Amino acid sequence: MAFDLAVIGCGGIGSAVLYHAAKTGAKAIGIEQFQPVHDRGSSHGHTRIIRQAYFEHPDYVPLLLEAYQLWSELEQSAGQQLYVQTGLLQAGPVDGEIVPGVLRSAALHDLAVDQLTAQQAMERYPMFRLPADHIAAFEQRAGYLFVEQCVGAHLRLAVEANAQLFSDTRLIDFDASGELIRLNTDRGIIEARRMVMTVGAWLPRWMSAVNMPLTVLRKHLHWYQSNDQRTQRSQGCPLFFFENEIGSFYGFPAIDAQWGLKVAEHSGGESISDPATLDRTLESNDLARIEQFLGEYFHGELIHQQHAVCMYTMTKDQHFLIDVHPHDDRIWLAGGFSGHGFKFASVLGKLVSQAALGNGWDERLKFLRAAAQRQN
């Protein structure tokens, strides 16, 4: 039996592509080299920020508005909470990247964002300390997604919609010379009319025909216990994303006793050559930068609780890569999410599956095509 669509890699984006394809009645199969909802790629670590006033580029905002709607629909279909609204405080220098970008997107798309001085931000959110020359923006509609639960919900509902899921199955190579694409896996040959590559940090292996280099970075996630009760979600602590002269750092309030204050550096990162051999040990330089940041921006005593590692797959301009393969329009590539892609999984799952099945290319994705990015 030939499948209508094969989805290679079923993490954050691939699970959503598989779900939306199956939802349309297409015969879809997901091929995942690890167990479902694993911690070997980029979609794990308990939580991910979702926000609308996008500093990276205003063109992401229309996608985000639909993403919010689709996450809500997924919650209803799955019967579980996937999103928590907390608000997000973003702060940095007047001439920085983050706050001016937030305000630009908010103005262009008429989004509700409060512009604050550093003093006003600290009066409203006294758990933070901000440099006097910073400006801030608060987005009430922002919140976090439970990342593993989102992936699990997409996969479970995809299977319920008659998709097949082959886990612990590795794609060795594929042959697209015939009418059907023949996928050579370590579980045998699978045939499909079309395919989508959503393999995260493994995408560079399959990119030789695309003139767009990808770099994979090792990134660290940290959780801390604090004696300042104001860092708890129950006490009104919001999400945060702060920019200063050494980098940009983001984090989450303490959700419960198990999941303390979560913090990570969005900037920087160490390039790796092989995601299969990723070093997952705690790195002293990263820890020192995190604790310098915490010491400057937070009150009280913070005790390191736990640590995890994930990967950013970076494009040169840090925009996503969503495009058809240059030599075969039956093959689609979706990757290079550059550390900010998970929040879009719901809408990209819908739009990429639609395009891959031959049901139309959404114009909102145009700025993410490889040719558009090569021109920048």
C-alpha cells in the first residue's frame, strides 16, 4: 500500500503535520527514529513560550494568530490543558532588538502591548531588577505551552484519525526516481506519493540540494529553586525575555515544586557536527553566564535544581525554512526553526500538510521559502 504522505521526523512540527494530514482523510505515515515524545531533539523541556507581538519579524504575526486558535482546538480535541496564559515581560536597551521589535509588530498588527519604563516594570513586577536605561513591553496574551503534551496530543489524535506511526524507525535513504517515493528504512521499504522532512537537527544531512546552510547549536535549559516566593506562577510572576550587553535570556516562573524557575540563554550556543552524539553534560561557561544574569535581574537566593540540553537548528537569517525540494515538488522541507519554532507547530502542521498534499501554498509562508532567504 502506498501512503499519500510520509512524514519523516515526528517531533514538534512533524507530529502536527501528521495530525493535520490524517485529519483530512489522507493516508499518512509518520516515521520517527526514536520513541514518541522523546528528549533527543528540540521539542522537550516541559514548556515553550508562545507570544504574538513578534520581535523577530512582523510577518510571523498572522501565523501566530491562527496558531493560538489551533492550539485551543487541539486542547478541546485532546481533552487536556496545553496552554497557560501568564503574560510576558520583555525588556532591553532602547536601541536593542527585542523591545523595539515587539513594539513594531504590535503597532503593525494592532496588538495590545503595554510599553513601560524600567521603573514602571519593576513596580508592576517586583520579582525583577532591571537596569535604569532599559525599556520594557508587557504582552498579556502571551503564555506557555506544555511541549511534551502538545507533541503527544498531535500524535495520539493522528493515530486516532487512522495515521500510522512507526517509532524507533530510521530512514536510511530514499529513491524518488519513480512514480512513488521509496523510503528505505531499517524496518523495510515504505512507499509514498509525497513526503515531508521534519527531522530537526538531522535536516542538514538531507540538504545537499538546497543552497542554504544550516548550523546546529547545543543549548542548555536550567531550573532553579528560589527563596523569593514572587518568582512563583501562583504569585503572579510572568514569563520574561531580557536583552542586555552580553546576550538575551528568557524564562518561566516556578510552576510547582518539581518545576522551579526555568531560565536559558537564547543567544550564543555551541556548534555541533552530529546531533546523534550530542554532549548532554552541564557546561560551566553556560552556567556561569546564566548565574551572572540571575544575579543581576533577580532577588534572593537561587539554587540550581536541574538541567537539560536541546538543539537549535539555525538558518543564516534565523527565519524558518519552509519549501519544496528544488528537484522534486513531491518532497517538502520544514526546518531551521532557529530556536523559536515550536509555538508555530499547530499552524505549520496545517499549512505544510496542506501544501505537501498538493492542496495549495499559503501566501503567509512566502517569506520563509529558501529563495526568499537567499536574497536577504
